[in-house]
Amino acid sequence: MKQDVEPTFFGNLLGEGFAFRKEIMSLISRSSDAASLGAAADGLYSRQSVGFEILKKFSTKTATVAAFDLQMRFVRRDNFHEVLNDVEGANRSGWFLEYHNFYLDFYNVFNPLLGDKARSSNVGRFNLRVGRFYLPFGLNLQTDTHGPVLQLSNERNFGFERDWYAGFWGSINPHLNYDMYYLLGSGYNAAFNGQSGLLGTRVSLSNKYLNEYGLEGGLAFMTGQRLSQHALERSPSVMMAAAGGEVINTMRYGADMRWRHLVPTGSITLTAELSAGRDESDKVITQLYQADYLTVNRKFGASVQYRQFNQGIQGTPAPMSRMDWNGGRTDASIIGELSWYFRNDLGNSNLHWIKLNVERKTEAIQGRQDTILTLQYYHYW
Amino acid sequence: MKHIALLLPMLLLLLLPARTFAAIGCTLSNPAQDLKYLYPEMTTYKEELRQLDQMKNGADLFKKLRARLGSDLDPVYESYETPYTVYSIFKGSDLIGIVHGVNVPGKGGVIQVFISAEPGSGEIKSFFFQRIESPAAKALKKKDFREQFNGLTLADFYKHDYFAVAEPTSDKDKVGRIAAPDVGEAGKQDYQASLRGLRKNLVLLDMFVFGLKYEAYYQRSQESLAKSKAK
């Protein structure tokens, strides 16, 4: 039974395998610290946006060979202060056109070089990704953090949660998947400012464990050089090592896990992301723990998260191998969130919610302790 | 002014109709791995999206779906705009299998029912759950329960409609002879939802892939049932 698709170029492009989704986000947030410092509008931050996502899959007669994804938002910000899902907005006052995902996936890229037997034994093993997407570190690659207020730890750990990269992903065997990429290490803008970039790898449990046991998890490693203004500003030794530039020698080891478990009235999900490593000679340790509850009808949710970023900030640069530990300085927050879902589809294909999020910054390397109250309306369809 | 010029097109984009993923689809979470497990000899696979509202006679097919399931459709998981993904599996250039999944609402949450089918006959090669949120999950996922469905077609489900009423002890009722797993009282609803999901999967595959080849069985079964009731 055929579908009504015109056999024209645009008909093919916009027909089979094409998805177009729209997005509205309205967020207002109040920072007690900003209010006490006499910020405009009594510390009230407004962030409004409209956006879209395009996803297209390309197929031959016998194979789906590639996919393209583009997410963009047009954002209006007034009286910015840092909110969990909008750290990048610090320098984007007023109107700003943002891109988020922008990548191409090529599936089974070695197939043209392989015979049928080799193709058969390597199905799903060598897929190439080029473009901008989540860092291959922690749970971010398997978590859509585009809409929610509550975020994972990469933004705080590296200064960005997405980067420009190229590399391979796929399955190693029925139990394990892998991701291995070269990343520019520049975050939002694709830029070379003297950094060599990052090598990022992650080995994770296959989806079989998610479906059978509700379990996800992985081990990750990231090393190389990146650009991060935040990392420079918070540490004198990192600043001095960068010697007037922005390049930061970086190394991280990470472990992550998420477990979803049914309870009589819904489900509980427990999440943990841990990482250790260094920025220049500063030792860095990141911890994130989160618990989520979702009612069985997927209409109401509650979450609590504790996150801590600890850095052994040193006064002067030392060799990167030096691991002096002085207890360090810490950013820590405890966050609570309530969600009311009008739509909360599996696979995030149709989302519509209101969230109330409260972040209490209990420790801060820069700035002061703060309480940030955020109300978000989000619709993605 | 520059910003207004950017904002206007973005606002206009919001007016465009959403495509494909406007409702809940059911896709394999790791197709390459899952399909390779089902078809070890495969070399490639192709994903094709199917959506009733974009098909010729889609509204008519949607009505037929409801009638052939014999129950109301869930507004969240079974809407007219729900997208479905059909996976065609190839060995070289030969089509060796079809895989398709559906979501059905269960007591404890969603149940994702997948089947792999023979491309010529539409016979079930295997039936499995990708996701099942249910107290009966363990029992329903047992191989010896699921394997009872291997070799059945949509015709067997349509025939069962007649046999269940008119000849409940008939040996010809292949679906009626399926031994239910021990799911307890708490799991009965999800057992029924799983059977309904399996039937829905076959009905949709008949529409998407097999050109309604089993429609005659449905008609015949309904006619026989009507005659039987009239006696």
C-alpha cells in the first residue's frame, strides 16, 4: 500500500523519513542573590523562545544510510542570571538565534567496501557522526536535555554540554556500545584558537539492559585541550597555565548509571554521574545524584538532584601530573523540581509541560550562595 | 529590525503542521543490534515511516483498525497521526524479513509489542516485548509463551473471533489453543493488552506491507459469526 508521496526532489526530501517538530519555551526565574544585589526587575530573569527541529533519514532501496538533525531556537533574554538549562545565555542578552543539534549520521559507513559476509557481521558497528551534538561523556548522549530545566553535569564539568565533533559510534557486541570522537573542544562556536581538541570515548551498556532491567550505564574518558572561559576565570593556576590564551589541558574519567524501577503508582529513576580528572594541574571531581518519580499516567513528576563540582584550585601552575590536593573549592547545589505534564510521550516526540524548579546553591567557588526559583512552560510537538 | 526579520520566520514555522513524530511512534531503540539478533544473516536494513493520516484512504483504514481490534483506540498511543516504523531486513538484495512494533497501554504503563514476520506470507517469525511495564512482565516475556505465536498469521486471529463464540473447543482455533502464562490476577489486564497489541501489530502490517491480503478472512469470519448468532 503506497503513501501519497510525490516522486519529486522536494517530495522525496520532505516525504519519507522526514520529521519537522516545533518548540515553544517560556521561562521566568528569580535569583535571591541577584535581587539582593539590586538587579533590574528584582532579580527576575525572562527567557522566551520559539524553535524547531528537522530530522531526515535517507534510504536506498535496501538500507537506511544516513540521518540529519538540526535544532534551532530564537531566544529573547532579559535580565539574565544563570539557570541550570541556560548557562550559555550569559553573553546573549536580547534576541539571539541559537543552534543546538546540528549533525549528520552515516550508518554502516564501511558497507561499500565490504562483502555480504562482512556486512552481516558488522551491522550497526561502524556509524559515523559529524557535527554538533552532546559530549560523549556521562549520560548526556542518551538523555534529551534540550527541554528540561534539570540538567546533567557536562555543562558544569567542561563548560559546554555539546561540541563539534567527528567520530564513530555503534555496538561492540550484544552487551556493549561504544562512542569514539575527535572533538574541537570549543563548545558553542566551531573554532580553533590554538587548542588541539579532545579525544572522547565512552563504552556503555547496550539497550538490551535498558529494556530488560531498566539499566543504563557507561565508562568514559576524555583528554586533550579545550576552550572554556569559565574554567579560566575560576582558577588562577589554570589562568596562568593558559598564558594569556584560552587553551586548557583537560583530562577526565567518568562513570555513570541510571536505573528505572517500577513502583505501584508509577516509576522511580535513580541517576548518578561521577567524574575525576584535571584542568591543567587542578584536580577536578564532579558528582551528580538524582532521583525522579513519575506517576503511572505520566502526568506528574517530582525530581531531586544534588550536584557538586570540586576543584583543587592552586595559586600557581604546576605540572599537569601533579596531584596536590588541598581540599579544593566547591560548587554545590541541591535542586527540587515538580512537573505537570500535559503530554509526556515516550521517545520525547511530543512534550508539553509546566515545571517549577528550585535550586539552592549551598557552596560557590565564585559568587555567593543563592536560591533560584524557576518556572518553565515548554511545548514540543 | 534585524531581529524582527528573524522572529517572523520562526513564528511562521510554528504554524506549519508537524510531521511524522506528532504522536507516539514505536521504534526499536537499537535497530541494528535488535535486527541482527533476529536475523543473524542480514546485511542491511531499511526504516520506513508509515502514518495512516498520510496514506490513501487513511481515514477509512483508521476506522478499519478500530473495527478489527474490536475495541476503542487509545487517544494517546493509537491516534490517527501516530507514526509507525516498518523495518525491512535484507540479505544482499533479498528481503528476508519485516519487523514492526506498536505501543499499547497496559495497566502499569506502556507495552511495546514487536513482531518479526515472513515477508511473503506475513507469518509471525517471532514476537517479543521491547518494553513492558507490568507486574506480569516476567511471565509474558518467557520464551515458551511467546513461541506459541510463531507461524500464526492475522488470519488465525480473525478466525479466532468466530471460533471463540461458535466453536470454542475447535482444534482449528490456533489462537484459542495458546496457553496463557501464569500472570495472576494483577497481570490479567496486561496479558489481554499484549494480545491486543499483537493483533494490532498484525492488522497494521496488513495495511502497511501486505496490501490487506487478510481482509477476506476478517469478512468471512464476521459473516460466519453473524450466521452463527442468527441461528
